[in-house]
Amino acid sequence: MLQRNILLILLIVGLTSCQSKKAAQLNTVLVHAERNIFNIMVGKNGPNEKKLKCLIDGNFKCALQAVDDKEKAFNQVINEINAVETKDIEHGNELKKAAVSYYDAVKQVEISDRQEIVLQQLSQDKKNTIQMRDSAMAKQWQLLNKKMEMRKLITKKETKLAEIQKQFNLVNHLN
């Protein structure tokens, strides 16, 4: 009977430690994702910096390519998060969904730069009529308002992600 209880305890401890390893792996992927997104957004020689340099130079084609690069980088991060198995991790699936939702929302705001670049190009092109340039500028304002609304949504998703991350860390004994 004593041997049976010891085996049962060892089995439970073994299963728990496996779950912790999986939780730690998900946590590691999310930490890397956060670092990668930071580098995309503000990193030296990152896609966002490249876009800004291209815009300063008035090279709209280059700026659009930088936005494409930014979208690919976001997709890669999101795909890495989606690839993590969360089946046996308490709050793992919720955390994964919240992270993907948050990063996807950030990506949508960032790739809306495409529209902004096209409108900027239209509004600055002296070959276009004044009416066309004014229309492009008005659409830029609309896009900026839309982006502000999207940023509010991002803030909500970020708050939700932080709450789920806190629960996840607590139940999986991660700090």
C-alpha cells in the first residue's frame, strides 16, 4: 500500500512537472514574441525605422516595401505563438488566444500604414489636381481617426492579455 501511494505521488509530481515545462515553454515563446514585436516597432534597422527613413527620403515604394516586411514579421511572430501546443496547460489556450488577438490588432494598425503612405503620396503629388490632393488629405484624417479607435481596442486587448498572463503565471507557478 505504501509503495502504491509513493508511486501515485511520483506520478502526480511527474505530470505536474511536465505541465510546468509546457507552461514555461509557452511563456518563453511569448517573451520572445514581445521582444520581436518591440524590434519590429522600434528596433534599430527594423522595418518601422526603414519605413520612416524611406518616407523622409520621399521614397514611397520603399516605404510600402517596409510595411510589407513589417507585416511578414508580425505574421511570423503570430504563427510561432499559434504553433505552441497548449492542450495540457492550465489557462494556456486562453493566453495563446489573447496574445494572438493582441498582436493581430497591433499588426492591423501597423499595416494600415499602407493606406496612409498611398494617401500621403497622392496628397503630395503636384501632378494631381488640388481637389484630388484635398480628398487624399481628408481621407488621411479619416484614417487617423480610425487608427485612434483601433488603438483603444488594442489597449483593451492588452489589458485582457495582461490579466490572463497574470492568472497563467499564478496557476502555473511562473514569475
